[in-house]
Amino acid sequence: LESCQDRLIELEKILENPNDPTRVRFLDGTDETPEIIMKKLEQLEQRLSTKEEQSLEKDLILEQVNRLIERLSTKADAGKDDTLALAKKVNDLQNKIKDITRKMMATLSELTIHQADALKLQQEKNMKDVELQQSYARMEQGEPPSEELERDWQRTNELEQKRKTERRTREERERETEHFLLPGGVITQAEPRPQAYAPSDDADIQVARPYGSHAPFKPSEPGANMRHIRKPNPKPIEI
């Protein structure tokens, strides 16, 4: 143990010896003078101060940007409702524009149709004016205004004559109906027959007496179907 401790102490002395040539390692290059070192130090201090100023400026800019961002965020949150209302209003206006455009197209189509009708009516008016002048010229010569009007006049006269004939026929039919009208309101075309007879006694007041159930028989006149009936040929009776 003591030998180990002695060896340890010896090694420590070797390590602590600064004059040992095996422990020295010289660096390449030259050592600068203190003046140059001071200049470089001043330059580094200036650069450091410049960097610090730039850092402070950037910190200030960052604070301003953060404030602007917070302000814009607040405005954006507050403007969401306005944006929604504005979008709805824009949609309503677009729908109104579409409706107005559709109505304008329909009105334009109607206007085109009316223009065509007006042109057609103008042409008809011109034709009617020409026909009117021709009618005046024919009337001055003692002729009817036009053949069509003459045909209409004849047709009107024929209709009037037809109405008169129908009225006369209807009146005659009504008179015939009144002739065949019975007291009970029943209409019949049968020939009227006597329903009573005058008594043959010498009473002062002759009152007609009804036949009752034994009225005299009165055959009707033979009709057109008698031509289909063969006349009987009676056989002689032998006694």
C-alpha cells in the first residue's frame, strides 16, 4: 500500500511539472500586439452594441405588430355580423337584378309582339281605306258598295223572312193547340164527340143528359194501314 501511495505521489509530481518538454505543444502563427487586440475588441463591442440596438428595434416592432394583430382580430370578430348581413344584402340584390332582367326580357318580347300586331293592323287599315274608297266610287255609280255587302244584305233579308215565316207558323200552331185544348188542360187531337143527348120530353127546360156507359159507337176513319188488309169475300150460305 505504501509503495502504491508513493507511486501515486510520483505520478502527480510528473503531471504537475510545467517544465516537462513532453507536455509543451507550441501553436503556429504569430501573437498580435495589444493595440491590434484592443482595436478588434472595440470593433466587436461596436458590433455588439449595433446588434443590441437592432434587437431592441425588432422587439419594439414585434410589440407594435402584436398590438395591430390584436386590434385587427377584434375588428374582424366584430365585423363578422356585418359581413353576414352584407352577404345577405348582396344575395337579395342579385336576385332582384335577375328578376328585373327576366321581366325586361318578357316586356321586350311583348313589345315585339305588339309592334308586329301594330304593323299588321296598319296594313289592314290601309286595305280598309282602299276598300272604302272603292265602295264610295261604286255607290256614286248606283251600285252596291261591294259584292260581300250585297250578299250580307241578301242573307239578312232571307233570315228576316225566315223569322217571319217561323213566327207565323208558331202562331198557327198555337191557335191549333188552343182548338184541341180540353177544359181540363189536356191537349188532344181527337175529333170531339157528343157526351150527352137532349131529352125528348116536353119539359120547359131542356137539360142535356149524359149517355153514361152506353154511349153510341162512332168508328174512326180508316187509316193508311188499311191497304195491307184484304177485303173479305163472303161465301154464300146454302140452306
